[in-house]
Amino acid sequence: MSGRIDPLDAFRLEGRVALVTGASSGFGERFAHVLAAAGARVLVTARRRGRLERLVGEIEGARALPGDLTIEADAERIAAEALEAHGRVDILVNNAGASDGPARAASESLDEFRRVVDVNLNAVFHLSRLLAPAMIERGRGAIVNVASVHAFVGSAPNTQAAYVASKGAVVALTKELALQWAKKGVRVNAIAPGYFDTEITAAMFANEKSVAWIERNTPLGRAGEPGELDGALLFLASDASRYVTGTTLLVDGGWTAR
């Protein structure tokens, strides 16, 4: 082997276009910054227009596409605008999420269960389906879905049946879409975070007993810190993982190894 090897080159995203959902806070906001820092031109979507506009003001060349992905017409418009913005979408990060905690299954309404499944699962399928044809036509694309540690284990003593069910389904959907599109050049993978301090988990992190429970049950002894999903995201979104599809990368501090 001759010549200089740059192992970081495969992680760079210059010339790529990335769409991040659920970008008005938490993981999505961070993901937008990370992808832009790696060279991608970033498009962001979420329901909260004001927060999106603030975010794009922080990222050079970013564009906001506000809307509700659980509304079919909104999802179709967002996909069309994303493709029109730069002529393609190379990377789709399906990050938007919702929880039904602390609802208990025996008393949870079917409408509430459906609401969470619509956000966490149906929107992932719909937007992926809308953008995949253009990726297939170009012969390349990377879809990164955000699942959860609770796609693999229940959330007890927390109670969130719709969240757990929908995130488990995201892992299964990731495998199925990966198989359907692999020979078309489109890779589909997922990240399964453990406990991080986000809007969804804010109530837990505001409670000392809950934080102690997280620390006690995580082999690394703490919750995830900002930035500890960056590497997983860049790996799955970039050519560094060009021989990886249909997998879910757990970033959980060892939670599921117990």
C-alpha cells in the first residue's frame, strides 16, 4: 500500500445535502450543527417555526422547512421543497419523536397511542418513502433513523407503551427498508440512544431520584452527554459506513449489555 491514508476523509460530507427532522430542539438541533460542521448543506424541519428560524440563523446556508410530518400534505410538501432546494437529498435523519410517558397502558387512550406512533413510526416511513425514489435514481443515499434503547428493552419503571412499541418498530422498519433498497445504493441504519437530557426526558432529569436511577442502572455510571451521538451520526451518514446497512447502533452507556 502506497500513498498517504486519511482515515477521517470518509467521514466528511462536503457536497452532500442533509435533511434533519425534529430539529427544533434536542438531538435534531445538535445533528444539524454536526452535519453542517462536517460539510453538508443542511435542511431542517419541525413544527416550531420560530425555533427553526433561530437554528438556521446559526448555520450558514441552512434552510428551514417547517411543518408537521404526521400530516400527509405537510410531509409531501417538505419532501418536495427539500428536493427542490439543492436538487437532491443525500442524507435523511429521521429524528422527530414523541413519548406517551407516564401514561399507563390500561388507561391510555387509543388516540394517544396513535399520536405517538404517527410521530415515531409512520412519519419515518412516509418521509423515507417520499425521498427514497430520488436517492434510488442517483444510486446512493443514507437514511439514519433515531430509535431508542427501549426498542430493545422495556422502559419499566417508566410507563410508555406507545413509545416502546414504536421505537421497536423503527428498528424493524430500518432492517426492512435496508433490504429493499440495498441493491439500489440506499443504506438505512439507526441509532438507539440511551438516556440523554432532552425535552422528552426533561422531567426525569429534573428529579434527583430519577437521575440516580439512571446512573445506577447504566454500566458507565452516568447519562449520555451532549455530543456523544456525534460519532454515531457521522459514521452512519457518511461513506465511513458504506458497507453498513440494516443495523442499529446502540449508544446507551452499556444499558442493554446488562
